[in-house]
Amino acid sequence: MAKSINKLLADVEGHKEQKLIQTIALRAMMKAKYSVHNIGHFGLAFDYYTHFTSPIRRYPDTLVHRLLTKYQSGGRSANEKHYEELCEHSSEMEQIAQNAERDSIKYKMVEFMGDKLGESFDAHISGITSYGIYAEIDENHCEGMVPMRDLDDDYYDFDEKNFLLRGRRHHHKYQLGDPIRIKVAKANLEKRQLDFTLADQ
């Protein structure tokens, strides 16, 4: 499976669909989680896998380091239930930390774009929902949304399976990965939200 995905990613490199395929592949993969149960490593195609970073940055790195040192010295197997509880706690804390990091990045994006209201940028569609289009600016990777109400040249239906919006009358499509030109409309620091409009409308 991992080889097939790697081949697909290599085959689309340089093509219009590259960003689309990369985004979908990334979203389809499970989030990493700490556990005492070995599930291997999908991306590396390893049946058995563990790691710790150097220098040690997280508590799970410390756990692995201590266990490897213990086993190297001939120590007995650790208490599985106790370590699984530590793993679950670490997974929960990591999710909280990731959410905080994501929120702080969004805040800084909105702050950065706050003095660029009315300016236009080349972007690509990074998300499609029933309520609008997410677009990421190519130049600085700041992401915002073009609300559905601003797509007023047609009535657009959301095709979730194919990651696109399709106009009923003119059949124009907005698809994940497509290049678009956007204009910065609003920068709301309190909500950590950027609103875009299409620059060519």
C-alpha cells in the first residue's frame, strides 16, 4: 500500500493534480498516536517501529529512551497497562498542543494579512466545503475562505466525493488544487479568520 501511494505521488509530481493528490493522501492518513501496541509504520512500510528524537523533546521520547536503556541492561518487561495509560495521556496532550499551535499560526496569519486588505494574490484551492472555498496564497501560505455567498455568478452544488463545487447553469467548477486569484476582504483577529473574494469577479 505504501509503495502504491509513493508511486502515485511520484507520478503526479509537476502535474496540475499534484497539490490535490498530496492533500487528499495526507488527509486520509491516520493521525499518529502513542501506544504500547505495535502497529508498525505505514509511511516507512516497517512492520516494527519505535523512535525517540535526539535531543529528546517530548515525554514519550523519554519513555522510549528509558525502556531501551532498561532492556539493554537486562531489565524485566514494563507494566503494559501503566505504559498504555501514559501513552494515552501523551496523545491527548499532543493533540492539545497541536491545536494551540494551529490557533497561534492562524492568529499570526491574520495579523500579517491585516494591512493587505484589498490586495490581490495568486492562490490555489486548499479546501472545498458546502459553505465556500478555502484558498492558500502561493506567496506566503496564508489561508482564507471565499464564502459561498460571494460566488454569485451561479448557484453552486457541493460535490463532496470529488472535492469540487459545480455551477448549475454554466457548469463552471472549483476543484481542490485549482489555481485562483483572490483579494483579501477581511482579517478578523478575534476569530482568527481571513475572508477572501475572487479577484476576477
